[in-house]
Amino acid sequence: MEHRSRAIENSVVVPWRQYESSALPPLLQVALDCFVEHGYHGTTIRTVAQRTGLSVPGLYHHYPSKQALLVSIAQFAMEDLLRRSHAALTEAGTSAEERLHLLVECLVLFHAHRSEVAFIAASEIRSLEEDARAAHIASRDEQQRMVDDIIYRGTAEGLFTTEYPRETSRAIVTMCTGVAQWYRRDGALSPEELAHRYVAIARAALGQSNR
Amino acid sequence: MEHRSRAIENSVVVPWRQYESSALPPLLQVALDCFVEHGYHGTTIRTVAQRTGLSVPGLYHHYPSKQALLVSIAQFAMEDLLRRSHAALTEAGTSAEERLHLLVECLVLFHAHRSEVAFIAASEIRSLEEDARAAHIASRDEQQRMVDDIIYRGTAEGLFTTEYPRETSRAIVTMCTGVAQWYRRDGALSPEELAHRYVAIARAALGQSNR
């Protein structure tokens, strides 16, 4: 019930297919660029400050530590993804077929458009301190459960014929989030074209006819 | 031709389904543990030396730098995976169906049994210096091409009916390598059980009947 009411509320305001070129607050964007280039542990707060044009105390005024920058980036990424996912499900309505379709579309669009933030969120989880790490894992679990719920229901309804709904759900989420590891904007497919194909692949993996 | 002769040569000696509990040379295993806990940039050569019981100069005698440790781990991982993959393909023979089956089995077994080394190889690619990074990416591309070749041939033969062989091949490799990100040995499925299910999922994704 909680998810549903959040989703309904969000659907009014979240254009989940739209991506601005830059969504992170500017200081976090600079920190993200540094983490992508040097890794979290290889980045110093001084480097981030220099690139932003702030002094180190000036940067600390906004973010009290390097850890706070990483936590904010990871939070931003997961909140953005979950908000978009709830909006996609609301648009989809109650049909398991449509819910799967829009949620896979949403996952692929996010991990193609936001590949850098998603890559850092995935590869630097171990660098998050305990509470932030637990919160991040809880958000990822929530995302996985959204897909699980659709697939369990669709399987129960006979829409999906897979013998392995649990593992197929994991495989689908992994192939969608994995887009962040290899997707390049100068590649052959736009995020939208890729999403369209991944929907077809996910449906096939679940044993659903494409017609 | 080169692959084929390498594969035949390997098939005699590579028991590709077997995993020893520890395969890395001991010094590399200690370095891997440190990289998993602290990241590459967060690990000092002193920490690695202390854990191995060597002095820093003693460690440098074996590996001249921290970078050499990471390069050796990444090389070890990719060589091990490619050797196993060629052996699996040799065992499979010429049938595209059997080649897909054994190669997916091989990919899942490796990423479940060797999840730590695979995770570091994937998340610290950016920490590899230029030549080592290029070599690592070339090995990953070779792995992807092995799957591509099977899927292109199976699609041409009508065995696989997917409209999107290229993207499905990428999705299959990503879901298999992604196992390293989430697989836990104390989970519900053994690596072998998981591999069995992933073979079924991959075949379904390609539009191949399970009968």
C-alpha cells in the first residue's frame, strides 16, 4: 500500500522517460567525475575542491566529508531510479505484461542515460560506511522486489512460462543494470532503442510470446 | 583457426568445471582480499606486505608495484576464464545448441566460484594502467565474441529465433558475469544449480524451445 500511494503521488510529477543532460547538483557532478576517473579512495577532497573552484573549507561547508559526497551521489541515484520506477508502474496500471514492459524500459533508460552514476553506485558500495551501505542495499532490494512481484504474478497468471521465475528476475535486473557497465552514447543504439530490445529479450527470457 | 587449435590443446588439460578453493598464488590472494575490502586505491603496498608477513622490499621482490599486483590478478582471472571457455567449447563440439549450453555453464560457474576476483577485475578496470587495461578489454571482447559467434550461427541456422542476436548476446554475457556481483556461497543454489538455470534462461531469451 505504501508503494502504491507513493507511486500514485509520483505519477503526476515524474516524467520517468525524460533525462536532462545533467541532473546531479553541480558539486556532486564534479565529485562523480573524480570518482569515475580515480575511484573513491583515489580521490582527495582537495581534488574535488580545486575542480569546483571552492576552497576545501568551502566545499566542507556543503558536504562535511568525502564520504558525504559518495553517500549523496548513491542516494541521489537510487532515489531517482526508484521514483522513476514507481512512476512507470503507475503508468502501466495493473497488467503484469505492461508492468514488466515499462519497468524494464525504465531500468534500461536509467542505466544508459545515467551510466556513470550507476557505475559508481554499483562499484563503490563497499566504500559506503555502514548505515549508508545498508540503506543502499535496501533500495536495491526494493528495486529487485518490484521486478520479482511482477514476475511472480505473471507466472501465477500463466503469462510467463519460465520454470525459474526467481532466477530469471535476477537475471533481468542484472542485464538491465549491467547496461551501465558497457553502454556508450556514441554506440549504435539510442537508450530508447536499446530499451525496446531489452523488453523483447526480457519477455522471451520469461517464456512470453512476442505476439 | 587459432582459437580452435588452442581449444583442442587445452581440452586435454583443462577440467573447466572444477574449482579449487584457492587458485591464485598466495601473494595475489592476499592482495585480492585487500582490494575487495578497501578498493585498489584504498590499499597500500604496506598493508599487503603486512598481511603476507613479508617486508615491503620482500614483496617488491615478487611484484615490483601495487599496479603489478592488480595487473597479475586481472590477467590471472581472464586467462583462467578464457582457458576454461575454450575447453568448454571443445567439449561441446560443433553444435551451436551445445556450445551455447556449455559456454553459459562455464561463465556462470566461473563468476559464482570466482566472484571476488571477477568483481575486482570488473570494478577496477579503470585502475589498470593503459597497456594492461587495453589487454583486459581485448580479453573481455574475445569472451563476448565467443558468445556472439555461437548466437549468430545458431540464429542463421534457425535454432534461435530472437530478432536481436547482438543485444541478446550482450545481455546473456552481462547476466552471467553479473553473478559475481550478487552470488553468495551460503545462498540457496550451488554454482552448478545456478548454471543449470541460467542455461535455460539464456535459451529462452534466444527464443529456443526448452524441449
